[in-house]
Amino acid sequence: MTQMQPEPVQVIKQRRDAALKALVEGVPYSRFLGVEFDRRGDELTAIMRFSDSLIGNAALSALHGGATAAFLEVSAIIGLSWSLLWDDIECGALDPDALVRGDLPRLPRTVSFTVDYLRSGLPRDAYARARINRSGRRYASVHVEAWQDNRARPFAQATGHFVMPRGDG
Amino acid sequence: MDEDSSTIARQFFDAVPHAKALGMQVTRIEDGHAEIAMDYDERFVGDPETGVIHGGAVSALMDTCCGAAALSHPDSGGSTATIDLRIDYMRPATPGQRIRAVAECFQVTRSVAFVRGRAMDEDDDRPVATATGTFVAGDA
């Protein structure tokens, strides 16, 4: 019996990174906020680079609550979409080139989003990770945490409920 | 808008760079009430296929408007920060239309301001989103 050779690592990485890049860059508002994603296997970390335009209180140089909320929501939607696409990326059913050409999958739609502000957002880069607590056929529930200097001291967290795009799973 | 409120509005945006970056326009900030609008802009789109504005941009508008309502309440103490904010999205905003948020600070205790808000596009009767939030009040 012959075993299938595993794909070369750079082929796998190239495919995953191309799919992620297309997904993120397809959303104009993520680009406007300057949100990027770092990938380790299937785990994503969202990064919002600090910029003066994200400030909500000039006297305190604190991040705007709206910028923080938007960052969390972008992280949740991309995290959820990524988890929906992952299997198709892995088995090759999804062609990253098609994504790059702008043939994007339909994204989940937010039903409700609740943000808790735990600390003032500092004028620095912020990071966020989403955890999908439930992902059903019609609805999903996602929790997101954002931090700056210390991973153990989040400055904001959010829970969002989403309606799944039709035709997926 | 009288001169006092327009001065307040101008000062508000000088102090809030992110609201300026999103092109927000204050039409009212007084007495626990705020009204802020945001023009349609392709940079704020969340779904390129439909051209619908990203929920995050609506959240930013709602946070700003609810915060402004809290700030303008006579008992609020002159500065504020969001404690929590919940947004319910009723329907996608119609692409190309400006979004207008109205918020009311309906109760202030020694430390907390309670606010609710609503966002509409050109169809006033069917809100795009509603918000409920609490904000820091007093000299916290």
C-alpha cells in the first residue's frame, strides 16, 4: 500500500495565507481601521496598529470606544468566517485565487454585539482573539478578548451573535 | 443649532479624532440628548458584494452618540467613558444613504449614566440598529 506524500509545507502555508489575506482585504472597513491578522495554524490574532485617528479622548490619549468595538467586531466576523472556510481551504475545495480575484464567500451577519470596556485603551497597538462558542447551521455565538501590553489584562471583551450566511454548512 | 451648541459640537470633534476620521456630523448635543450623522463612505463598507456599511462603523457612531448624550446630561460631571454598550442590528443600512443616530441619557446616578440610542438611514420608521449602554458619570 502506498501512502500519500503530505503536501510540502510552503504549499500549505501559501494557500492558507492567500485565503486569509483575500478574506481580510476584501473588507474595506478592516483596511480603514488598519486591522491585520497573524496566523498560527488555524489560530488568528487580530492586530490594530495604533494611529492618532483612533483616539477618542484627546486629553487622555485613550482609544475611542467605537474604534475598540469595531476592532472586536472585525475580529469576531473574520474569526468566524475563517472557521467556516477552514475545511474548504484544507481540502482544496476553496480556490484562494478565486478569493483574491474578489470572489468572496458571503460573510456572517451581526445580530447583536455587546462590548464591555474593562480598562482605558492606551495609545498603542491592540490585539484580539475570537473564540467561537457555538457555530450552528443558522446562528453562531462568538466571544472576543482584546489586550495591549499584557495578555492577562484584557482592556475590552465582547460577545456577538451572528446569522450564518445562507448556503454554508 | 444655536451658537452655543455649535461651539460645543466643534470642541467635541476637536477632542475626538476618531469621530472626525469617520466624518461624523453633530446636529445636536444638549441636555442628555445627542444626534450625530455619518455619511455613506466606501471605506466603511463591511460586505463588498452588497456595499452595506460594516457593523463596526455603526457601533462607532452609536458609541459616540450615546457618549455625547451622557456627556451633555447636566448631572454627568463633564467627562465620560463607556462601561458597556450593546448594539442590536435590525437590518442592513441601505447602501449610499447617510446614517443618523439619536441617543438619550435617561438616568444618571452618582457614578453611572444610562443611555439608549437608535440609528436610522433615510427610512426613519425602520431603525437600522438600537443601542443600550452605560457610561461613567461623575469624577470617576
